[in-house]
Amino acid sequence: MHSVLAVDDSASMRGLVTYVLKQAGFKVVLAEDGLEALEYARNQAVDLVLTDINMPNLDGIELIRELRSLPHYKFVPMLVLTTESGTDKKMEGKAAGATGWLVKPFDPQQLISTISKVLA
Amino acid sequence: MTALRKQVDELTSQAAEGDAAGQYLTFLLAGEEYGVEILRVQEIKGWDSATPIPNTPEHVLGVLNLRGAVVPIIDLRKRFELESIPYGPTTVVIVVKMINDGHERTVGLVVDAVSEVYKLETGEIQPAPDMGGSINTEFVRGLATVEEKMLILLEVDEIVNFSTIDIDESEEAAV
Amino acid sequence: MSLDIDMAEIAQLFIEESMEGLDIMESELMNLEPGAADSETMNTIFRAAHSIKGGGATFGFAEISEFAHHVETLLDEMRQGQRAVTTEAVDLMLQSVDCLRDMTSTLSDGPTDTTRAKELEIQLETMMQHASPVAVAAGGVGQKGSQDAPAGEPADDNSHVGSWDIHFKPHADILRSCNDPLRIFRELASLGELDVCAQGAENLDFEKLDPEECLLAWKLSLRGDISRGQIDETFAWVQDECELVIEPVGDATSQDESNAVDASEEASAEPVAAPASNEPAPVKPVAKAPAASQESSSIRVNIDKVDALINLVGELVITQSMLSRFNGDYDFTQLHILREGLTQLSRNTRELQESVMAIRMLPISFAFSRFPRLVRDTGNALGKQVELRVNGENTELDKTVLEKIGDPLVHLVRNSLDHGLETPEVRKAAGKPETGVLELNANHEGGNIVIEIIDDGAGINKERVLSIARERGLVEPDEELSDERITNLIFMAGFSTVDKVSDLSGRGVGMDVVRRNIADLGGHVTAQTETGKGSKFTIRLPLTLAILDGQLVRVGKETYIISLLSIVETIQVGSDMINKVAGSSELFRLRDEYLPVVRLHELFGIEADSTNIDDGLLVVAEANGQRIGIFVDDLQEQQQVVIKSLESNYKQMLGISGATILGDGTVALIMDVPGLIQLFHNKGGKLDMPATATA
């Protein structure tokens, strides 16, 4: 069973993502912001990171940058799931090391297929 | 004759229905044995003095602390206008659940002593006749005879009417 | 979070979040200074709108999402500096926030009423039509958010459906974002028959090879009925991290034949498949979300508070284990340990109680937050200039109290705006600054919270209050009252100073309702005023409805509890200080007032130690502006008591607000002072006595 670290400051989004991922058979670890995710990631490995961008404390792009500097996260796929769709943000995300970019609102099927693809 | 008898039987058994059958806890009060549906009984505890609530009828002895809940205590002798006697070692409080107007309350009833638990079938319960004023028939669900004794089965919910309890009665009690 | 979490629950979360987001939007909009948009503030507002739009679409609330999109578009222009922040725009935004709030709060009730939303959409559109020059230069409006979905790039050979040759040379660092070319190839292979040929392997220097770099290029050949869009999509995320050449293969005729059909197919297929598509792809609309009650019954608790609670429980367990050693073998030499343990237990209990109460505590800012808006709107409607100052908004109080204090506060604030503060002309004429000041203060005082509503308006006209009170028969014609008493007459039932019913506060609800609502919370309200200088309303409330700071009093064998909030003072009076009026009521003189003596033993029909006034004490208590002296045998300690309802198993009783369980396990009744006054009155006690000293 693949594990996904899902990071979002919105409880409803966390709920929805958890719901969708668990239905698809993933193990889900939740974090409310980048800092919490980073704290978790320092000691734990996951198979994939799915993060929002706009979050308090540590935003998603910073999180990805920090995670990429951790040896055990160097090659972990990191997907961004955000309402942001601006090219600048995407470039920023890519520079930080994001593996892919999904725009909210998302289609659950699409989320699962994207995750499955990058995990394949 | 027999046909008429049968009809009456049917009618009375119908009237006594409304799950009158079941287990009853009986207690003694001024020489009579009364029964309350055992499902309504929450616990039986020894008598302990209650905190009086001012301006309430005489049969409302006050309130007790029942594991953190504040529960009113009713003296059934006084409620049934029977002669009062001093509380003795057998005096107990039967804590029952009453439902009035959709509101569920826990109430303690002070009785002389607890007696038995009987299982009664519908056929064993007869409707209450006019008791001649000593006990208001609205409290009484029916009568049953067990081991040659008469049991007066009480309608728990009717023992105290909380919506009218102070209106007529307390005026007298208060003056 | 469990797997079986209901979608309805998640949607409910969305509703709660949106409500919070709307509150943020509102308060931040209020912070916007027209003309000078602070970018951080604008971003916050924009993000909130954006989240509502996104969530709305995700959860299948299309009306919300659609309307939020309009709002967002305008906000985006302002955020980007393409549109000036004008008062009109802010007003329109505020109205939109209201509309969104209405829509959100009725989401669970079925189809949303979009009438208002449609009206506002038109207004928003109209505002956008008046494009500011910057906006025109930027190339239109409203599309900013969605135009850059990478998959949507139309290519010249978009219509070709068939086989493709692809030359793919990723940048060396493509692996750093975990975009493994193998994954891309796998995806392409799922579209059709794929041949892969790696290039550049011959130039690799294996000695110096960095395994984290990708130094190869590939030549790919993809056979099948594949559209350009499908390939673009596969490379979407890496297209700027590689050299990519995609060329159609095959003859032109077959291509043309298939055009008509495939183009439409492609159009319909793309929005679903494109990973970065901005089209909302909603989850099935949630049929029945739990009703979004305004008084939400859940509570969000700061994790620190929960941690504190867990720590305390830990300490309690330690204390318990310490005390449990005394279970079997008791030894007098260990007495000090027992005593220590009991001290610790009482400390644990107290701290635990405080911590548990703290969980229910919320800052009063939840109640205050609506006032900036209310003051602004009401001020505008009345043509008054008002500056609102708020202090102590972090003061915490019980959630239940907080929820119930909202309406009385609104009423008092409206009252101050309506009747207190003057119009700029009047103020100018009176030599005051044209802008009036309305102050809201909150702070803790002992176990209570004190809220003040202060205005620097005209003040309450005491002569007028008195004459109205006389007119209405609230005061005897020859009765003389202190200034304070007169001012507080406005709280009496049947009193209203408004001649013409105002649109704002004259809604048939008088100050007596405010007083009653506050009294229901166990608090009281008083007014102070100075003609020409302004008025001050002071609300005093218990911090919680579950616990009361009580004074234990004794009458005979009975112990009663009187809320410390209602006690003014406790005095001992001699029988020579008592006057008998009309043969029945006893009065005693307290400074310039005569107060009736309420004998609890008579009122309750119980035995007192003594009925002689010299032997007992008078507890001076106040309710609804009326003071009484409650005659008791003795005062006992003051303590916090947990309020238990008498009603839950018995019924409400006049003069008794509840009961509590004392340390010895017995029940004590809690007095309700307003009820006592009424009871006293019902029993023939006379309260309407001259209140000013005649002596």
C-alpha cells in the first residue's frame, strides 16, 4: 500500500483528499501546513507528497524545496494541488522540485490517475 | 350469557393492553402492595434527607443528589393522601423514570418497603375499578392477583403531573 | 480520520470554512482604505474568494462557485493593481459577501436562491465594463486564472490524429523533480504502439556519471490514432525542461477524413483528461448536508488547550496512584503523604476545571467582528460619521454566552448610533468633532466579563426619560429619583423614547428585551449618561453559564446560594433602622435609598434561627435596577458552584435559578434575584415605595 502525505490547511480539502485516496487504497498521512508536514517528513518516509500552495507557516513551494533537501525525499514524487494556476507559480513550483501540478477544483478520478501514474 | 362474557373479556383485555404485561416491582404502602413496571425503575436506595424546594406541595419532599443529578423526591403516602408515618429502616426511595409531555424525568418515590418482582401476563391484569376516592384512578393502570394478594399496578407517568404541580396545590401549600 | 467519513460531513466542513472565509473577507474589506490597496490585504481577500470558488466547484455547489468567480475576477484585477479600490467597489464586494453568506448558509436546505446573486453579478459585470485603462492594456478581464493551462496550447497540427514522431531531450536535472522519462514513456505507450530509441549513451563518461542527472535523449515513434493534445498532456509538466519536437506522421488525406469526427471527440475528451485543466470537475453534489446552524454546535479548540488538558489528566493519574497506596495499609506515619496527596488532588481538580472551561472559551472578537460593518452601514444610512474603536477583543468568554450576547450587543450599538451620536452638523454646532466615536470595550473583572458600549453623543435626555416614564405610569407623579435611576428607566418594560419608529433600532424591541436577554445569561446592564458628552452602557456577565461564583447563605438548616454578581453588599442593620410601610413591608435605609427587606424564611416557609432583624444579616442584591435586602441568618463561604438545572427532572421554580451539589454531597438551591423580587411582590410585598430619602 502506497502512502501519501497530504498537506492542506483546509479541513474540507483534507477530508475530501483523504476520502478519495483511501477509497483508492492509499494510506494517507495528513498535515495542516508545510511546517507540520516537514516535521513529519524529517523522520518518516512516504511514497508521495500531495500539497497545497497557500498555507500558513510554510507554504507548499517552500515545503517542496525543504523536502527535496532531505535525502530520503530526493526522489519522492511531489504533486501540487492548488487553486493557483498562474504560470509564475508553476515555474516556481517546478524550480522547487514539484513533480506535477493539479488545479483545484479537482476531479477525484483525475487525482487518482495522476497519482497512480507518478507512482508507477 | 357466555357470549356476552367473552365479549367483555375481550374488551377488557384490549383495554388493559398497551403492554401492561411484563415484570413489575412491587412495594408496600400503608398495607397495600403496589407495582411499577420494572423497566421504569432505575435504582432503589435508602432514604436520605432531601433539600426542600420552597413553595411546593407537601408530597414533594425536595431534591437529592443522585450521582450528580438533582432529582426530586416524592412521598407516595402524601401523594396518595394516606396517613404519614415516620420513616423507618425499611423506608426506601425507588428511583423511576417518568415521561410527561415528552419530557423524561428521573424522580424518587418514597415508599414503606420494597416487596417482590412479579411477571404478569396480560390476562392477569384487570382494569382498575373505582377506588372510592382514596386513590385517584388515573394513577392506576390495573389490578392483578398474585398468590392471593391484590397488586395495584401504577401508571408511573401519572404519579406526578409536573405541569400542574404548583398551580392549584402549591397555593395552598404556600400560604 | 476514518475511512467511512461521510461526504456530507466533508461538505459541512466546506460550509463552515466558507463562512469563516467570508468573515475574513468582510473584515479585510473593511480594512481597505479606498485608493490605497494594501497588497497583503488584497491577497487575503482574494484567497478567501478563490477558496470558496474552488471548494464550491469541488463539492458541487455550482451557484456558489459561479458567483464567487465573478467576485474573484474583480478582486483579481484590484489585486493586480489593474483596478482602483473605490468605495463603490468595496461596497459591492461587501454586498457580495453578504450574498455568498446567505447562499452558503442555506446550502443544506436545497436549491439555492440565486436571484440576489444574479443581480450582483450584473453589477459586477457592469463595474468591469468600466474598464480602467490598465485593465484594457492587460488584455481583457476574467480570463487570467485559466488561460495558462499547459495542455490547452493549440498547435498548428492540432487536428492531426494518427501517428507521431517525437524527439525528446530532457534537461539534465529533470530527475530532480521526479519526472522520470520512463514514466512519460509508459504513459505514451498506453496511447498507442511506442518505439523508443535512446540517444547519447555513447558520449557518457561513466567515471564521472552523476546518477541524479539525465544525460540521454530519446527518439520516440508513436503509432495509433492519437491526438496532439494527448501527447502534449503527457509532456505538459516537463515541456520547459526539455527539447521537444513532435511531428505528425502519415498522409494528409486520411487526416482530413477523420477531422470532423475527431475534432469534436477531442474537444469533449480534453477537459476531463488534462491534468491542469481549470474546468471544475465537481464531485457528485452532496444530497443532504447537515443543517448549517448559525449557532454551530461544534467547537474548534486550540491544540494547546487540549494538550494542557492531557497534561493535567496525567497529573491526576499520578495523584491517584499516590493516594491509592493508602487503600489497604494505613499508617499514621504516612499522614503527611496523605495530606500532600489531597492538596495535590485539590489543585489538580481546580486546574482541570479551569482547563475544561477554557475549552469552551472563545474570544469576544467573534461577537465584535460584525460591528465594523454594522457601524459603517448604519452610519451611512443615518448620515452620521462614526469612528469605531474596539478594545479587548481577545477577552475570552464561554461559547454559549458569546452566542447569546450578540443580539443584545447589536441592539445597544444600534441604539447608540441611532439615538446617541449626532449628525455632523449637530456635532459641529455643539463644538464637537464631526466624527463621533463609538467605543466597544471588553475585559475581565474577577470571574466576570465586562463589556462597555460608549458613545460621545448627545447623552440620554433625563428630563424626557422621566416625563415619559411618568406618562406611561412607570413612575409615580410625585416620585423623585436619582439620576442613575432615571437613566436606567429606559430598561423598563413599556418604555421607549422613540417618537417615530426608526428603521434601525425601533424594531419593536425595546431596551427591556436587551436587559432581559442579558439577565437570562445571569448578567446585568446599566447605563450612565452625561448630557452633551455621551452615554456608556455597561454589561456585566458571568464568564460561563455552567459555573457561578456564589455566596453561600444560611437560613435555619438550609443553605442557599446567591450569585456574587447580583450582590451589592452585605450589611447588618438594627431593628431601629427598619421602617414599616403600610403595616406590611419592612424598609431599611441604605444611604439615600429605602430598600424592602425580603425575609427568605417567610418567602420560603422555612424555620430561621431568628426572625429578629438584629440577629441576622441583610444581603443587598440588585436585579433590574431594583434593590432588595435579603434577610438571612448567616453568611457562609463564597465558592464556585456548578449549576444544575432544576428543570431537567423537576420544573422551573420562581425565585430559584437552579441547584448545585455541595462538597458534602447535599443539594443547595441557587437563588434567582429577579425571581425573588417577583415572588416577594406576588406574596403581597410592596416594592413601589418612594425611592428617595424622605428622612
